[in-house]
Amino acid sequence: METERLKCLIIGSGPAGYTAAIYAGRANLAPVLYSGLQPGGQLTTTTDVENFPGYPQGINGSELMEDLRKQAERFGADIRHGVATAADLSQSPYRITVDGDKVLETDTLIIATGATAKYLGLADEQKYAGMGVSACATCDGFFYRKKTVAVVGGGDTACEEAVYLAGLASKVYLIVRKPYLRASKVMQERVMDNEKIEVLFEHNAVGLFGEDGVEGVHLVKRMGEVDETRYDLAIDGFFLAIGHKPNSEVFKPYLDTDEVGYILTEPGTPRTKIPGVFAAGDVADPHYRQAITAAASGCQAAIEAERYLSARQ
Ligand code: NDP
């Protein structure tokens, strides 16, 4: 298998990965960055980012990521397409296999693989994948103009997606398992003030139906209680917005993770238990999960990598 030797390898192309690449590039570490399954990361699936400092009018998520990529390339980062499919972190240099057919040996590794949308685990979600089921309203909302859709979840993502879809669809149901929304006050207000959105509190989706695509959802109101009600609701699209799973599988045999899979780092730093291996952004952050905090930890990881390499010389 083809092998390449590197000083600094970055896996992932969200704000953490690109920021690490900017800093590592400027520190002359000749970083190579593999962009993963979704180049640009989660922000490319959103519309406007309103809370990234420096953009008083907000900025389109894809544009922001494109700018970060160009900034990293300006300082010599080598940005490539590819997915890390295996890792051997048992000794330095660390070995990462990309796309199953290329091995990279690296002195430092920055894991910035982010997190992926979660599904409920219903068999129907797979049955109707690409036929009415989606985990990204901004990617797929376009197909539901003037139609009826449902969004599952009660957090900021669910509210944001419901509001976004309300701009396209004729009706949006927000399916929330608790009697309240977990989202921030401002997002809750946007949902409640939107005439097209109807919030179904204490509801669970238990199945989907339809001939050639989603035509409706089987709902249970108040699951687990005696007075539960079951009924069907006609919808054309079913959107999941129930949180994310960190993309840490490949590295789990070598690194400590919490029960969800978030990589554990030394508090306040991106240092993992392996010297020279750092975890930045959402893959190691169950608390904040913001673009700006991911970018900040990418910066920390690159500075740590540079210091680690200098100390070894
Ligand atoms: P959250 O974890 O905050 O919310 C997940 C939601 O999905 C909760 O309402 C949860 O219900 C529900 N849920 C989870 N599992 C199930 C299930 N099996 N069945 C039904 N419902 C389920 O995730 P988000 O993606 O919304 O947000 C992640 C982080 O990103 C948060 O910190 C959020 O504030 C932030 N964010 C910020 C934005 C912004 O500022 N513009 C936009 C988007 C996200 P329950 O409450 O019952 O647990």
C-alpha cells in the first residue's frame, strides 16, 4: 500500500480542521488535511451563520467554510478529499489509512472529524431514505415547497430547521417528546410565532407509511402512559433533528471516549492521552458544539502540535 510520511495530519474539514490547518501552515508544519465525507463539515448544511464573530450581517455557512479553506491553502495546507478508514496509534509515527488504500505516517495527528446527525432508529427511516426522510432541512427543504413536513426534536437545531422549512412548506409539524422545548428562548419564540408551525408536544414518531415515498407518520401521544393516543398524520417529508453522534469510531480503540463517543481530552486543551494526538471541535465537545469553539480548539491543537514537535527536536 502507498505510504506517505508527514509532520502534521489533520482529519476533518469543519471550522476545527481548517483553523488547525491555518495555524499549522503558518507554523511551517506542512499540514495535510483530509476533508472527510462532508467537505466543509456541518456548516455547509446550514443557511446563514449569524453568530460567528466578524460578520455583522451573518454569512452563508458554505461561504464561510470556503473562505476558511482558502485561508488554509494560502498558508500551504495541502487539502485533499478522502476519509480516514483505519488508524494505528499504538506508536509514533501514527498510521492513518485513507479510503482503505493509502497509509499516512505522521508525527502529529489532529482529529477534527466532527459529529453526524442521529436517527431515531426506526426501520422506516432506512426504508424511506432519500424518499422523504432527511436529517438536513437546508439540504433537502427545497423539495418540499408548498408541502407538509414534520421535524422531530425540541432543541435549537429542530427549531431552526422548522423555521427554515416553514419558509418553503405550507405546513410544518414539530414533533417533541417532552412537554417543552429545550431550544434557546429566541428559537422557541421564532417557532411559536410562526403560523405555519404546529408543535406536537409529548409526541413520538413510531413509524412511517407510504407507497413510493413518505405519505405519513404513525404517532403516539404520551408514549408509556395509560392514556396514550395513537394516530396517523399525513406528511410528505420527515426531518430528523435530534442531535448528533461524534465521529470517533476509527480512533476509539486507542483513545478514551465518554459513553456517547466524544473523545476525552485534558480539560481545557485538545490533548488526548496519546502524545502528539489531538482532538478538536465537535468530536471532543459535548458541551458547546459551536463553530467558533470548534475553530478555537483547532487553533489550540495546531499550537500544541507545533510545541510537541519542537520539544522532540
Ligand atoms: P440537542 O441535543 O440540543 O437537542 C436534541 C433534541 O432532540 C432534544 O429536544 C431531544 O429531546 C430530542 N431527542 C433526542 N433523541 C430523541 C429521540 N430518540 N426521540 C425524540 N426526540 C429526541 O441537539 P441540537 O442538535 O438541537 O443542538 C446541539 C447543540 O447545538 C446545542 O447546544 C444547541 O444549542 C446548539 N445549536 C445552536 C444553534 C444556534 O445557536 N443557532 C443552532 C443549532 C444548534 P429531549 O429534550 O427530550 O432530550
